[in-house]
Amino acid sequence: RDLHYPLRRQRQMCIRDSISFEEIKVFYTVRRFVLLIEGIADKQDDLAYEKKGPREDVAYKDGVLTDIGKKFIAGTGLKEEEITVREEKGKKFLFAAISKKGSGTKDVLGGIFEEIIKGIKFPKTMVWDSTLAGFARPVRWLVSFFNKEEMKIKYGAVISGNETRLHKFDDENRTCTVKDADDYFEVMKKNGLELSQEKRKAVILEKSG
């Protein structure tokens, strides 16, 4: 199992989707994976770039757009009159100035998380419902927040909410309501659930020593 895959993948996808952040941390226990993104921006960065197209003599024939020219312009989302022609190394090419306003981060993250969960690989994978979603064990609950707000994500037939489960035996698998991302860590701490792998390791070493 590559249990640090979520950290690497989340970082890659935030960069891919132009979402600024300060740090990404991953925690795991026997029953839970936790991904914490700190200092994340409220929206994607606005994009502005230039897209180079085909040569003018390929994009136009007798002053009329060819299929190649039409395809290029359609792919830019611009109108024909917004396309410019510029010469490079003695040949004229079509250019498009693209600008995109960033979407709200909360609207983008849902799909990212589903892809990350799906990408965690195990030697053996279980399938537990008609969606055929797979994981090492059946996913029974999801909790997701963006700052102080609930953020809906889905994996298989499971839709996230604001309830997590405590220790399976010590707390009889009791559910507990979570207010926000910060409160999740407080709930874990108050109920004796240590999320930090390093802290759990230190406790084990201290007891064994």
C-alpha cells in the first residue's frame, strides 16, 4: 500500500487545477484516512495565456475558415474576430489570448477527492455495492469540510456528512457530530484517537522500552 499517495496526488491536482495552498498533510489509522490542506485559497487562480494555432494558410482557404481553423477557434472558446495573426520565422500563425476566471475551490475539490480515493491501491480490493467502487475495506462514512462549511463529496454510494465514527470497540462504533475541520481533530483528541503516525509510534516504542 502506498499510504502517502493521497498527499502526492492532492498536491499534483491542486497545482494542475491552479488552487493555491500552503501545506498538505495526510494522517491514517486502521479505520480512517485524513487529508488536511492548510492555507488553501477560496478560488482557483485566474488564468491568462496565449494559445498558438495553425498557420494562417492552413486555417484559411480563399479567406474562408477551413475545418482545421474552425476546430482551433472552437477549442479556444473565442469568436473568429478575437483571433489574431502574427508572423513567426517568416510564417503567419493564428493566436488566441485565453483568459479564465477561477472557480470556487469548494466547487472543484469534490471531484478531486473522489479521484484520489479511487487512486489508492491495495494488494486486495473489496467491492461492496452496485457502484463497484473499490477499497481495502468498505467505505462506511465520509466527512468533508471547506473551512467552516460542509463540503459534499461522494465515493461509491457513500455521500459525506458531518458525522464520524469513534473507536469500534471502546466506543461501540458510536457516531459523533463534527462542526468543522478544526473540530474534527478536537473530537479525535478528546476521544483518544491519535491521528499522527509519529506520535502513535513514539507511544508504542515507549511502552515496549
